[in-house]
Amino acid sequence: MTKCDMVGMCLIGIGDAFPRIISNKVQLIFDNLPSALEQARGGTVARSAYLAQAWPGVPDVPAIRTVPGFESVGFYGIFPAKGHAA
């Protein structure tokens, strides 16, 4: 949508991603608001991406208005360990 040239890579969760972005081994990550916002407010990383829609809890983070048609969808799943009783 933006014509950016990016290469994706698999990381094992955000705990694996933040050290890499802080050390500039990775230049961009997509993260959920709670952990990303705390890192940005703490000055550890620069905030350069924004919410898909305005959120009253963080008025200092603007909504994306420059990428027509942008949509971000998250999914969470929690599963018991193998062998767990139904």
C-alpha cells in the first residue's frame, strides 16, 4: 500500500523483537499498543507508526490517516499444555 520495500522475518515474540530494534538489527516492528507505547514513552524506541483509529486512552498517538485502506487486525490464543484434561 505504501510501496515500502520490506523483508519479513520471524521472531519469537516481542521479547525477541525489542532488543533487535533497540540495537538496530531490525529497523521496524509491528507490536501491540501496551508494550510499544511504554517503550516509546520511555525513550527506548522511536514511535513512527500509529493506531489504525484514534483511541481515547492515548490522545498523544494519532490515528493513521496517510494510508488509505490501512487495516490492522490482531489475534490472541491461549491454549493449555499438551495432555491437559478437557
